[in-house]
Amino acid sequence: MQLSNFLLLLLSAALMILHRCDARRSTIDGSSKLVDNGETLVSAGENFEMGFFSDDAGLNKYVGIWYYKLSPRTVVWVANWNNSIQGKRIMNEDNSVVVEDGNLKVISNGYTYFSTQLGSGSNRKVELLDTGNLVLVDEGAEMWQSFRNPTDTFLPGMKMDSSLNLTDSKYENYIFRLDQASDKEYVIVLPKQGKILWKGSAESGKLSFSEMPGYVAYLLSNSTNNSLESIGTFNKYRLLMNSSGEIQFYGWDKEISGWSLRWSAPNDKCDWYKYCGKFSICNSKREPVCKCLPGYKLNPPDNSKAGEFSGGCSSMSVSSCNEDNVEVLDTFLDLRSMKFKSPDRIFSNNSTREDCRRICLGNCKCQAYTYHDSVCRIWVTSLMYLQENYAGGFNISVRVSISDIGNFFFDLTYVHRQFKLMCDHK
């Protein structure tokens, strides 16, 4: 008798599990809710799943969206990411997700941990889409969506604009967003300090070294370009603002059944925004990391011993440049394998290297030039983001005063560069 009761109980539990699987749903409306009992929402095509989950320590609970049947669980959005439900890892049916007064809410023991905070409505429902977007609709009209209110992850189908931020979900120390001064540049901001940590460009070009890979730029712009489809064996993509201050692009590699990191920034201090300041060269493999160009000196105050170089460098002498004496007063220091910011002006009328030199020398505002593929590029503003020994870098010729160079004690690195340049020109 006891055995038959046990078998009956086991059968009932199995039927309940089967019923729950058959009753899988992707929506919540005013007459239903999602309870913290193992139940989840699953998008119609079984791409994404939504439900309650605990942090690694098992001390806090959240409502989030993650990839369906992907291991380990990869959470892409969290409703109450900055207002966790305190409690152990065990399930608690007092925790629920509801549509109440026309709003999506996360509730526990009568307290609201998250709300979309819209005006009231009676016919609204929430649906989890196959894109990973959670939408609140009112008779077909979209009222709110998670794609416009992200946490730390950017997914295909989202579009980055001036109103959208990615915030690291652990400490809220970093924000990734579109630069307010440009619609083609992106920044990582330190909100508590009011500073920019990193800046990258979505513009392509051989000499644009702050450029993001094309597939990242396409993802952020929600482009229909097939750049994303051509990345190896990846079939899922995401951009993550992590808690270490890095923006990272991941692809799910079917061959290894895991996430593969394709791109990340910043990689070191030389990638930080204006870390070495103007007219200074960065090299993260030496100490100090920053060093003034030959013919330049650190701007006061000299905080280099404290690891502060953002004040940059300035010329040792005051320029007295005019069109009649440039050949006598100024020359160019040729640096090889360099990374630098995008040029200010481009001359592509089949100019020669000597033409490019004369163009820069004849303009007292010109700070440097580079000549590549029959195209002359010059800088008329302060040189920034200079980095030496850069793989795939280009040569750049920096304007200096002959008098400053004459008094400058060259280190062997620059002597070698100059000697090699003279040999190449013979």
C-alpha cells in the first residue's frame, strides 16, 4: 500500500512537470503572474528565457533574461539589478513578476523591487520576444521595452543612440554610451568621477586607430550589413560592459559550445582617453609609461612620479614660425610603427611624400604628417594618443624645432629610427 501511494505521488509529480512544460508561455497579463517556483517565460522560438535567479553567493535574487538552454547561464538583462531581493537561493512564491496597474513589476512580500512606472492601463501584457527583448504592450501599441532600458548587455536588434547606456551591473562604476559630441564615437565614462576612460570611433579608415571593428560598429547601429554573419562559426553575439571597465564583444562558437571573446577595449593604459596627454608617447611595457616627444618637455606640474601624465608636454621653445623661415627653424622627426589619432586634414590628389612634407612645413599650425598609399594626411591640432611599437602601425613625421632637437639628448630608440630612415632614403 505504501509503495502504491509512493508510485502515485511520483506519477503525479511527473504529470505536473509535463504539464508545466506543455504550459510554457512567453507572456504575462493582468490575470497571470510569474512566480519564483522554477517557472519561467520562454520566447516563442525558444531563444531566450526569463525568470528568477540568484547571484553566485546565493544571497540575492533577481529577475532576468538569459539565453535558453545555454550553459553556463548568460544573463543579458536584469529588471532589479540595482535593487536585489534579499534571500537565500531557495524558491519563494512570495516573489513574483506581475502586470499591475498597467505596469510590469517585480514584487516580494508586498514591496515593489522594480516597476516600469508608466501611467495606468487595463489591457496591457508583457511578452518575451525571440530577440531577447521584453515588451509591454497595450492592445498592440508598444509602451515599454527592455531594449530601450538595458543593463550591461547590448544585443542584435538594439540600436545605440544618445539616450541609451550600458552600465556595469556589479559596481555601477562604468557606463558605455554614444559620445554626446559625435554620432560616430563611443565612450566609456566613469560616472562617479565625471571622466572619460576610453573613446572609440565607428568610422572606418586605415589610419583611424581608435576605430572599432566593423562588426561591433554594425551591431551598435543595428545595421542590416552581413558583417556579423561572416564571423567564423558564431551564431549569437553580445556586447558587454563589464565590471573591470572593459567593453567586450562575444560570439557563441558552436564548435566549442562556448563564448569566444572577439574584441575588447581598453586593453591597457595606452588605450585610456588622453592618458599621456598631448605631444607624449605611450608605451605600456616601460616605466614611466609616458614620455615626451624629443624637443618637448612635461607641462607643469610634473606629476609623472605619481603616474599622472594627462597634462602632456609642450615644445621646449616658443615657435616663431612664419612662411619665410620654416625651412631654417623647423624639421621633422620620423617615428615608425606608431599608433595615433585620426588626421585633421587629408590630401588625396596623387601627392608625393615630398609634397606632403612641404604642405605641412608651409602651414605653421601643422604639427605632423604621414604619407601612405599616395595620400597625405596632416594634423593641425595637438598630437594625442601616440603609441610606439604598435603592431600594424604606420610612420608619422612630427614637426620639431631644430634648436630644440640640437640640444636634445637622443635615446638609442630615436637614434635607431632616424638612422634607419636615412638609410631607407638612400
